[in-house]
Amino acid sequence: MPQHSAPPRPSSSARRRRLATGCAALAASLALAACGTANGALRPEPGTTTAAPSSPTGPVPTAPASPSAPPPSGSPSSGPPVSGPPVSGSAPATPPVTSPPTRTPAPKPTTPRPPTARPTTPPAPAPSPTTTAPRTPAPPAPSTGVSTAIVSSTASGGRTVALTFDDGPGPATGQVLDLLAQYHAKATFCLVGKQAAADPATVRRIVAAGHRLCDHSVDHPQPFAALPHDRAVRQIADAEAMIVRAGGPGSTVGWFRAPGGAFTEDNRRIAADNGLRPLGWSVDPRDWSRPGTAAIVSAVRTGLRPGGVVLLHDGGGDRSQTVAALRQLLPWLVAQGYRFDVPAS
């Protein structure tokens, strides 16, 4: 069969020209790729600032081809790139050195501190409207000029004592009058109106001996402070009239003592309107409860001070303890230098 002859092999000089031409094309292609990469790297991102490069951008000159294979004279210096792997012995292109883009650092997050609590003064509350109760005008002073203040001292003061006897006249009143006359002592008798009307003789004896008279209501109602005004007026004014009638001509009443000492502003003013001074006391041995003669005497001796008013009873029940105590108290008072007086008026 016929033999085919092998194609002629190119000469060595032709192979060297082809190799040189491929190397030149490859170098040009690498240079263009490096320039494109540098241009893209230098393009700033939106919102960032790019620092100036420290070295000029662009391709770094490549090393020349091996001196053993210089390109033939008259060959083109550039041309279309030749595909294929790079030929050994050629230097790769070095990419341009660029500075990284400078970014403005974001502010560090900070934890907000809570505001410092400062002491504050609360605002003063607005004044609320207040309703003031209308004041009751003070009643006018009694036309008699007598004070409504309660008396608890003697008229003269000093080393004096005022002996007062309540709830008479009674069975013990005569004995009391006898003892007082023996020591030349003067006293004040607070009489109950109905009892004075029932025993006018004793009332006249009281007046004739120089003792004083005091109003102690018509019939000693209790609690006296609870009486309505009209009834209190009758109890005070009617008793005074009854006592004066029983005492006869020249009899006067100078004080009013509320039963149980139950004074109020109202009954004190009623008394003052009738010319009577409210009468209290400073020593109360509670003889009405019959605590015993010794107890009565001790209470008076212990509680009495100069100018004091002593409360005793000659009516309202068994007053034998009071009479017995008076027998001891009268000489003791004289021995102590006391003078007998009447209450202040």
C-alpha cells in the first residue's frame, strides 16, 4: 500500500520566532489585565474616602524575555494574544500596590447614663377654700355689772376663810348656827328655795346673825347643766325670790351656787343677770357622803390655803358628821390665825 510521507518539521529559527511572538502577546495581555485591575481597585466606593496612593498606579514593567531567544527583527511588537499556557522563563506581571481605602470609624456605642436624681421641692399645694364657721357673738355683759366668773376665794384675801353650807335650811342648821356664834364666825348659807319657804324662821335667824345668803336653786335638780335655758331661769330667779321672802325685810342674796357645781356659760349668765355672782369653792371634804368626822376634818386641814372657800352641808340628809367636824375645825381655824370672811362678790 502506498506510504505517506511525514510533513516537514519547521526549522529551529521558525520555532524561535513563534515562541517570541507568543511571549510578546502574552506579556501585552497581562499588562492590560493589570491595568484594568488597578483601575477597578482605585475606584472609590460610595460613601468612602480613598487615600492617595503611595506609589504610581499602572503595570510594573515586566522582565525582558530570555536573551537566548530575542525576537527577530521586523516582527511586530504587539498583536493578538496567543492562547495557551505561559511559556517558562517569562516573568509574571506584578499587580500595582494601592493603599486600602480609608473609612471613617463608626462611633463607639455608649450606654446612656440615667439622669442624676436631684432633690426637688414639691410645689406648695394650692390653698383649698375653707369654710369658716360664723362666730357666735359674745353675749353682752350683764346690765347688773356682776361678773360671770366663778368665785373660789374670799373677799378680803390674806389669812381668811369663807365657810359655806349647802342644801339648808335643814335639821342641822340650828346646831351649825350655835357653833358659829360661839366662835364669832360668819358664814354663807346656800339655801334651796322650797326649803327656805318651808322654814322661814331659820332663814330669819341666819339673816339676824349677820350671815350671808346664797341661791341654790328651787328644788336642787340634777344634772343642773342639762336644764334648758327657760327652766334654768326659773330655777335661779324663783329661788332668789323665795329666799328673800323667807328672810324678811332687808334680806338680800349675793351669790348663786349651781347644784353639784354644774355651771355652764348659760346658767352663769342667768345668775349674773339677776345680780348673783357664781360661787364655787376651793376645799371640798365631801361631807355629804358621810365619810366620817376624822376624814372631814383632815380634808379641810390639808386642803385649806389662806383665802380659801370651804364647802360643807347643813341640809339634804343626816349631817351629824358635819356638825361634829365643825366642833373641831372652828377652834383649829382660830388657833391658826384665820379670820372668817365672805366670798368675793
